[in-house]
Amino acid sequence: MGMTFGGMAFCALAVIIIFLIVPAAWETLFGPDFAAVGALGALGLTIWGAVKIMSFADRLGGMTEGRQVKATVAVDPDAPTNWPEYNAAIARNKRWAFYRRTRQFDRLRELEQENERSNAASR
């Protein structure tokens, strides 16, 4: 935790130094035309350094595995693979609920027979 705080403090102090304390140094080193580019480059290096310090702190604290390669695990997709069949199943379920709610038992029986026939055909 101390290194993480140190990385954040380093970044904050570096921003103050880069933009408030040494702007004349950027003009001296890079000239008046490229002083802003030099300051932004220093800011980029500062952020990169802070990220490296914090990732090192995470590795020391055991929060990340470092550069170890993790084994991949096969995962079943959450999304259906056949969208027309998926949409047809949703429509059938809504139709079944409507027939049930409106007490249309003859149409409900026909729909269930149709579902049985489609399930038997898919096997």
C-alpha cells in the first residue's frame, strides 16, 4: 500500500514540478517552439513511471500474477448461436402465456402439440 501511495504521490509531485517549477528548463532545452512538447513528454514519462511503480506494488502485494500465462478454460457462450430459433422460442413462449392468460385452451393445446412435433423432429 505504501508503494501505491508513493506512485500516486510521485505522479502528483512530478506534475507540480513539470508545469510549475521548471517550465523555463523546457524552453532552454527544447527552445520556445517545442517547450510544451518537452513538458508533455515529461508528463508522459511520469505517468508511465507511476504505472510501473503501482504495478510493481501490486505484484509485491500478491494482487496480480505477474507475467504468468494462465490456462484457458472452455466457457459456454451466454448468447444463443441460432438467433432465428431463439426469437421463435421467445414468440412461442409469449403466445403460450397469452393463450393461458386468456383461457384459450384449444389454441394452447394446439401450440403444445406443435412444440412436441418440433421437439420430436429436432431429435
